[in-house]
Amino acid sequence: MVKTIVWKDNQVVMIDQRKLPMRERYVVCKDYRSVIRAIKGLIIRGAPAIGVAAAMGVAVGALKIRTSNLDQFRAKLDAICRDMVTARPTAVNLAWAVERMKQVADQTSHRGVKEVKSRLVEEARKILEEDIAINRTMGRHGQRLLKDGSRVLTHCNAGALATGGYGTALGVVRAAVEAGKRIEVFADETRPFLQGARLTAWELKKSGIPVTVITDNSAGYFMQHGKVDAVIVGADRIAANGDVANKIGTYMVAVLARTHSVPFYVAAPVSTIDLSVKEGQDIPIEQRDQTEVTHFQGRRIAPQGVVAGNPAFDVTPHRYVSAIITEKGVITPPFKSRLKRLFL
Ligand code: MRU
């Protein structure tokens, strides 16, 4: 399976997701600033993958700090963590991973700078390995929701490329296929970055799982014609009440799914659940550059001077969500009490 991100020779190596599927090119980040640039520029994207990248970014940043004075080291490390958290605002996995790295630094500081550095590297690698294992467990739980012959619609890319490996929504599909079920996927192309057409289609094709790319505005057509048995998407942040922030357009798909009595599932690790946010309207939504909409592959497609809106995510109210698939099991409504129980 494709390696989304790896730690190699004290550097962070990631596949360049802007170039896929045309070119399989890897980007090497030698310092934490280049990791931040990679996250902002969507070289790496997808909530869990961003979390892994942020952790590795903190580790690579820590290795570059040239002092053996613990206080000075901590001041610099904390500044790196603060910068890292601002890379993208919606996916909570980023802040979650950075917080985990800070805790490791807190717990090992008494052993000196050298030891903190080596523990940070270890932790970043552990976050990557854990993420892959979590996705596999999530897949095992979630695949029970799919029947042999199910046709699954997904939005954006919540696959191996959006995670440490295997995937969340696509992990459920993979697990169903591994369990011997025949599964077909409809991949919304997902304007404007085309995560569905470029990334989901690429990785499913590579894995031999039948995939049909559809335009975002044809999801209703396929549901209306009885071609979709389930929707499975990932999440960037899930509020305490079960509202789900995910790639722009997810809300539209959820409303359509409800209208056509198609179950709408969200697959996400527990680290994507943010109990500090009560409801979806409190989740910060990233607004990206207009040129992602007005231009295509560097060429203008909208008239000169026209303004474009480009929210990167939307919030699906929990009433549209049939179940949330996590590594701790499949959670059905009422979400508020059941999500809280996951943290006890
Ligand atoms: O802007 P992106 O590509 O980072 O958005 C990604 C998504 O919205 C994914 O669906 C989400 O992060 C879940 S990935 C397992």
C-alpha cells in the first residue's frame, strides 16, 4: 500500500498529493517550517495524516534546536508547537498530535534535552503506527455495516492518503473487501482540489477495488436511481453532540442520503472527536484562497474580477448521521452521551 508519510534519516518524507495521480513524487521536509508549508499547501492533507505530519514536524523541529539548556530548548519547542497548530484550523487531529508531543516533552524534560529529542522522534513514529492500527480496527467494526454487493458513495479522500495508511472511510471499504464482500465505490470528485477524482480513485484502483468517479452534483442522481446503498465519509472534527465537520459538500450528501433513505456513516478515530466543542457551529471552518475556485491548474476559469467563496469544510448536523464508526466500536444515536462514554 502507498506510503503517505514516513520518518527517514531524521527527515519527514511525504508523497506530494498535489501531483497525484499524474506523478508519484515525494517531498522531503528537513525542518519544521517546510512541514507547515506542506500542510498549508495540501502536499499532505486529511485529518489523521495532518496529525502525523504535525507530530513529525515537531520532532524534526526539536532535533534542529541547538542548545543543551533545557529552559531555552523548551521555549523554542513551545514556539514550534504554537506555529504548527496554526497550519490548518479545522482538523482537530493536528492540535491533538501537537498536544501529545508537548506532553512527552513535559514528562521527559527532567532527563535532559538529548533524551527529550529522542523521545519526541519515538512518539511521532508511534503516532503513525498507531494510526494505521486504529484504521484497521475501525475497518473491522465498520465493515459489518456493509453487505456483499454494497455500493458505497464517498466524498473527498478518507483513504490511506488521508491517514498514516489504510484509511478511515476507505478503511471500512477495504476491510469489507478483505472479508470477502464485493464492494463498489462511487467517488465524488470533490471540487476544488479533486481529492475524490484524483486521490480516492487512484488508491482504490491501485487496490483493485471497483470505483466510479462522479461529479459532486450527480450524487443526487445516483441516489435517486437506487444506485447507492450507503454513504461513508471521514471527518475533520466531531463535536460533542455528534455534528461532523468534513470536506465541503459532505452536508449536501448527508441531506440527499436522508431524503433517499440511504444510511450515512462517518468513520473517524476517537482523536477526531473534540468534546471541548459542544456543537458543530463552534468548529472553526477554514476559508481557503479564492484562486482554488477561480483557477484550474494555474489557468483562470472564472471571469476576471469575479469573487469566489471557498470554505474548505462544512458541518453535517448529527441528525443526518446514522452512525459514527470508531476504533472503539460503532456509535449510534444518541451521540452526546455515547461519544462522551468513549473517553471514560
Ligand atoms: O482539505 P482536506 O483534503 O485535508 O480535507 C480532508 C477531509 O475532509 C477528509 O474527509 C477528512 O480529513 C477525513 S480523512 C480520514
